[in-house]
Amino acid sequence: MYRPLLVALRLLTRLPVPEPPADGDRARLEADALFWFPVVGLLLGGLLWGGQALLVQVHAPGLLQAALLLMAWVVLTGALHLDGLSDTADAWLGGLGDRERTLAIMKDPCAGPAGVVAVVLVLLLKFAALTAAPGLFLLLAVFLGRVVLVLLFVTTPYVRPGGMGERLAASDRKALVGVAVTVAPLLLLWPVPTALALILAGLVFVYQRQRLIRRLGGTTGDTAGAMVEWTEAAIIATLVLIGT
């Protein structure tokens, strides 16, 4: 059971975890890793919450706290999802509604102006929210960002052949059990903010998935990363605005 967890940690974080043993079906191992994505989200969110608590203890100024937390957020994930956001924004604008053109632009490693602007705006929104967000809001945003990945890969066709994303999309629906097992304790501990965050994540997921289906007929690794960034930013900003 620990091997899929190691794969999930290596996929979603830059934490120094060992390479899982190479024996067995590698493709199946990678598919099984999807079950552990919500657990990895809890771990990342917990680390950032702990970092925030430490910064409060040393009386770091609010803006410096937000900057350091945002930096840690990016470093812990290796900017993986920001890269997907950048590629998706460039492709969505430059694709002009055409599926093949959109996919071709998304594959280009160069960042265009739309991608740069999208990344800057998302980071700016997160930074502003972090100046006022309690640790729980940060935990919920990071956690549900990984939950939507599970939902996306389980329910949406993967349209680019080959690669890790296709193997994740081959996961069976038992990955949803991992979502239920991790969501339930949060609902018991913090029912109101967790329920609101779940609603926000659901709205972002449904809207963005519909757009992906209309334009591409499914998802790619880049659009999955963009989904994470949109979900995180929407949750933490909205919870701060409402002040739940």
C-alpha cells in the first residue's frame, strides 16, 4: 500500500521521498496512486498551516508571512500546476476555439503572454488572501485542489495519448473512496467552512470540466494542473471574503 503513496508524493510534491521499488506493474502502480492524492493534499496543507503557525510565533509581519507561505506553497509543489495553468491559458487564448490548435499550443514549452498573466494573477490572488487567511482556509484550499484532480481523472476522458496522465485516468473509481475517507473528518471537525469549500470546489470543477469537454473532449495533464490552481485560488479567496 505504501508504494502508490510514494508515487503520489513524488508526483505532486518535491518532498524528499524515496523511489518506490520497481517490481510489479508500473502502470498499475501509477494508476493506484490517484487514491492517495487527497492524503497528499492534507499533508501539503498541514505543512503550510504549520509554517504559518511558526511565522505567527516569531511575530513575522503579515505581508512577509504571506510571501513566505506563497513561496513555500510553490516550492513544495515544484510549480507543477502553475506550469499547467500557464500552458492552458496560452492554448485557450491562442487556440481560437479549435481543438487541435489548442492541443498543439499547449504542448509548446514556451510561455506566452496569456500564460504569464494567468500565473501572475493567480499568485497575486493567493498572496492577497494569505495576508488574512487562517491556517484552516489554507489547508482546505490545498486539500481540495488535489481532490478535484481525482474527480477529473476518474470522470473525464484523457485526450493526449501516452504519459502519466493517461495512466492516472485509467484508475478505477475506488479512488473516490480516498476522497470520502479524507473529507469526512474535516466535515466533522470544521463543518461550515469545509462544506462551503466543498461547494466552491464543486462549482469550479463542474464549470471548468464543461469547458474542457466542449473544447477538447476531455482533459490533459496541463488542464488538470490549471484546475488545481483555479480551485485553490477560488477557495482561499472566497473563504477570506466571506470570513467563515
